[in-house]
Amino acid sequence: MEKPKLLIVEDEESIRNQMKWALSDEYEVIPADNRTQALELARKESPPVVLLDLGLPPSPRTAEEGLRCLREILRVDSGAKVIVVTGNQEKENAFLAIEKGAFDYFLKPAQIEELKVVLGRALHLSRLERERLPQRDATSRRDFEEIFGESAQMKGIFTTIRKVAATNAPVLIEGESGTGKEMVAKAIHRVGNGTRKGPFVAINCGAIPENLLESELFGHEKGSFTGADTLRKGKIEYAEGGTLFLDEIGELPLPLQVKLLRFLQEYMIERVGGRETISINVHVISATNRNLEKEVREGRFREDLYYRMGVVTIQVPPLRERGEDIVLLANRFLARSSLQYDKPVGGFSSSALAAIRAYAWPGNVRELENKIRRGVIMSDRRLLTPDDLNLPAVKEETFPDTLKDLRSQVEREHIRKVLVLNNWNISRAASELDISRPTLHDLIKKHSIRKANSE
């Protein structure tokens, strides 16, 4: 196994040699004695970890050149973890370096064993942040460009997508709001594009009034009802040869469930007010955040339609169950937002990463992306903090016994904070949390949150 690369920037040859001797068993040590050489090696070697002496020529008695080197290394590779070394009397320079994006600092003379521990921690974090999906061919990368993850659940979803995309079997995607169900549907469409060249056509069954939804889906003939001045094709026809995505299928009224079932049985439609039967070749993918089995039991959803449209079912997990995917997604969104808003934000502080891991993310991936976008816009720091992300800070010494307990504690504290800031206005608080009002009511009940007299 290849050793990880470690760039050591130190102008004193004896110290460089000492460090190389002490660390070469665990690292491929790359030495540099000035800023220019360090930048060339950073570009060429892309070391994940850098050990940087702030006192570099031509100004070895000040931190000016070292801080400039730090800034330029991070510009070359914002993911590099830079550990700075400075004299015992220049501790303020170390703090300044941390503000400018250094991972950690040591005061001379550095203790090798302590240094190894910090280097190991920096390397672990660097590897974590640089993780990506296993390399696939260019087509696969395009197919999955909008969904991302390395958790077991997501790898299972990628496998299912490849299998189902080669068929015309109806697919039902289930998952909480904000988990990325439409992204999964689009990935199925892209993977299956070799056999289906038509468009991806989406319709939200819960966003269109019931009296208009039938026409939106099936189209209508001229004169079929008041206001029908022209013939109009429906979404199903427009999806010919491609994919029809029925979002929020659980909101579909019962009369339209009957018509949709008939379509899924025959792949034939009639426009509203029409007599002509039209054959349709389309891949139907549905999505819901409801428990459709419960809806069937309670008579709000047809059992025969449920089984007909769910020949293959994909469960998209909530973000809180995806482990370190949370950090990988956070870094992806950070890079995208930094570029979009032209803000040189280089990463997350350790406290921000702890808060990201601990938070329960009731709004899932959508909430994570929104909070990071807000942080990039509002922050003037190089490393985002919990405050920038509007997340409660997590104190290590107060961690509960289990991760589940920790997430529950952080979720409760954050919900209470948002409720107080919004004067206990449920609608505004739910909007800020990016969840529905019923979900917020459920969370308030779950955590036994009560309004204090002073609030």
C-alpha cells in the first residue's frame, strides 16, 4: 500500500532531515525549503497533509512569508490539511494561521509523538473529505451525477437503478421529503436512455387542483369543457418514448387512481372528451413520501394500483441513516456553492463537522444543501462554523452515550431554538426547518417540547 504524501516546508536543513527521519516510516516525505518550491510540489504531488514552518525566507524572523505560503497552498488545493509550526513567542501567528484555514498548529520544539497524532487525524479527515464514488466509465458518471453516496443503502440503490433502467417495469420510489426521489427517477431515465430516447416528463400530483389534474395527465379535446378552446396533449402523451415521473402519487384522487390503473394495465389513453384510443410507450416512475401501505389499509389508495405501479420499489433512506455520506454531500455542496457565489470558503471547522454529523436532518438532503448555501453566502470566514450553518454546536464532553441519543438531543435543541426565534409560530418555524407543519407537530410531540412561560 502506498504511503500517504506529506509535504514538509522548513528552511532549516537539520530540522527537515530530523522530521524526514522521524516520519518516513509512515509517510512519503516531500521536503521544501521555501514558498516557491513548496507551491510547485503542492501542484505536482497534491499532498493531503502539509507541515509548514511559518518562518520562511526571505523573512525567517516573521510569519509573513509562511502565512502567504499557507494561503497559496490552500488556493492550489483547498482540501489540503496544513499544520503550521511557529516559535513559542509567536503564538498569535499560529492563531492567525488557524483563522486563515490551517488545520492545527505546533509550537517549537514540536514533540514527535504528539505531531504524529495530529498528522494522523489530519490525514484521516483529508481522506474522508476526498472520498468519492468508485470510478466508473464516463457514461456512468453522467448517469449518477446528481445522486451521490458511498453508504451501503446508496450502493444498493445504484445497483437497482441499473437493473430496472433496462426494463419498462413501473417503479415506485419511497422516501421522506428532501431525500432526492426525483434525482433517483432522473438517474433511471438517464441510464435507460439507450433504449428510450424520449423526454423526462414530471408532474406533481399534489400541486395541481383535482378538477384540472385529469386534463394535465390525459389531455383534452377541443370543446370538451368550458375553456377548452384547443386540443391539448397531456403529460402522458408528452412523455412518449421516454419517462413519466408522477411525484407525490399518494395525493392522487381516487377517481383518477382508477384511470391511472387502466392506463398501467393497457398503456392506452383517451383524452378528456375524446373517443380515440391512443397507444403510449413510456416508462412510468412514481414517488411518494406517504406510507402507501397504510393509505391502502385506510381506503385512501387503491390496492391494485399500489401493486401495479410498484413492480419495483426503491426505498431512499433519510440522510440521518446514511453515515458519512452526510460529510461527503456537505463537501460537494460547499464546493458547488463556493463556486456559484465566488466565495473562497475552503471547508468546515471541526465543530461544524461535529454539528453536521450530530444533527438529525429532518429536511434531509435538501435541508443540508440549503444550510450550506446560506453559510457560504453569510460567512466571512474561510472555514464554516455551526453558527454559519444555523446548527447547534456540539460539545464533546456532553455527548450522550449513543449516536442515536446525541442526534435526538441536537434535534430537540435545534427545534426549540427555531421555535423561540419565530415566537412559536409553527408555520414560520416549519418553513425555516424546511419541513411540513404536521412533521413539526410530530417532532414537538416526540421530544416533549413545551413553551416556557418566559417565551
